[in-house]
Amino acid sequence: MTPPSTANVASDQSVDALIKTIRIPPRPSMLLDLQTELASKEPDPGRLAAIISNDVSLSASLLKVTNSSFFGLRLKATSVAHAVKLLGIQQCGLLMTGIIARQAVQTEKIPLAKFWDFSSKRAQAMAHLASRMRICSADIAHTFGLFCDIGIPLLLERFPDYQETLVLAGNDVNEKFTAIEQKRHSTSHTSIGALMARTWGLPEEVSNAILLHHDYLVLTDSATNDRVRALVALALVSEYGIYRYHGQENWAEWDKGGQLACDFLGLANDEVEDRFEELHDLFNSVH
């Protein structure tokens, strides 16, 4: 019989081998350039605009989003430099990170329009709630909201039956979402997503929150960083707000962790409903 220690090593090796077969997009050079500029002591709007202008497609995408109803700007951006000036450096950086992610993460098998629409709504909702509740940085909340489920399209590309896994895990009110993924694929979208977040140089609390965002008991664990727990809780409230916005009252993940999220955020039932109404107004204003 194989000794337990040897079996564990063999298991770890097989998982490592599996992960190597999952395509994790390398961090695009433009994202690295953007992150470097944004992290400098005095980020320069001109340098930021010059970096973005090097890519015609990304420049066009930035102008399109800047001039959309989401921002409702009185003036229309006529150039990348003008867009940076109108939006501000930090907001422009957030937008570009999302646009670059959309370009880098694609799958030939399943269209991702709904995935990115949901991710964008979650990012908007989390940034709004973070600002409203002052529980963490709105920028970090937006970034996490955008990348929270980034492992899903990577696993859709790797496993032909992963869409079936999503349905099974999404409807199970008892077993943890990631436990079902592990049983069927020996990995999870949280593990792969956290790995990609680290590869792309995202903040540590973002990659940690991605890894833990289906482990709702972490919300009661004082040993876990408060910002990480805040992101997990805000994501759950934001996602349920999105489902409610689309007329879906029942959601298995809310049954599993909703009360824990509300307790962590200090939200009573009537306050949760107020937050949902705010999110619905937010979504109505941009769609």
C-alpha cells in the first residue's frame, strides 16, 4: 500500500501537471507599463496617454467607454489624452485594466459577453458599495469585482464539461462551489484565478480574496486580513444585487454565505434592501 506521504506527493504532482495544461495568459506588456506608471510617486497623465496610444484597438475601446452613458460626461473625449484628462488617472487605469483583461481572456468555445457584462456590473457595484460604506478602497473593490471569477473562462477553455460543472455547483445549496469543482476537475476557478491575479501583478489582497471568495467561513476568521474579508463580503452582496436586478430572488451562494456577509458588513435586513435599491438605480443609470 502506498504510504500517505508518497500518495500526497503524487497527488500534488498530478495537480501541478494539470495546472500546466491550463492556459493562463501572461501579463500584457501594456498592463505592466500602465501599472508601473500608476505606481510611480507622481503618475503623469501625458505618459499614461502615450502608453495607451501605442495600441490602436485599446485606444478606441477607451474612447468608446469614456463617451458611453456609464460616465455621462458633459464633454466627449476626442483623444486618448483628452479621455485621461476627463476621467482622471486612477479611473483611467481601472478602465484600461478591464479592457486589457477582456482582450487577453478569450475562449473559442463559449462567447464571454455575458461573463464580462456580469463582471463589469460586479465591479461597478463593489466600487459603489465600498465608497458608500467606507469599508475598503473603491479602486481595489473595482479591481477585485472585475477579476473575481477570471478563472472561469480559463477552465471553460480547458475542460469540455466545465459548463456542466458551473450549473451543478451554482445550484447546490449545501456543498461548497469549489469542492464540486475539485471533485470534477482537481482544481477550481478560485485557484486558477488567484494564480492569474498574481501573474498579472494585481494587489495581494485581490489575489487572496479571489482564492477565498467561496469560503464564506473566512468572514468569521479574524486571522484573515480585514480587507480580504471585506472584498469577499462585498462581492456576495453585489452579486446577489445583480441577480435581484435581473429578477432572480433565489441564489444558492446567498443561502450559503449571505448572512455571514451581512454580519461582517454590519448590515441589518432593511439596510441590505436599501443597498440593493441603490445598486438597481446604479445599473439603471448605465444601461
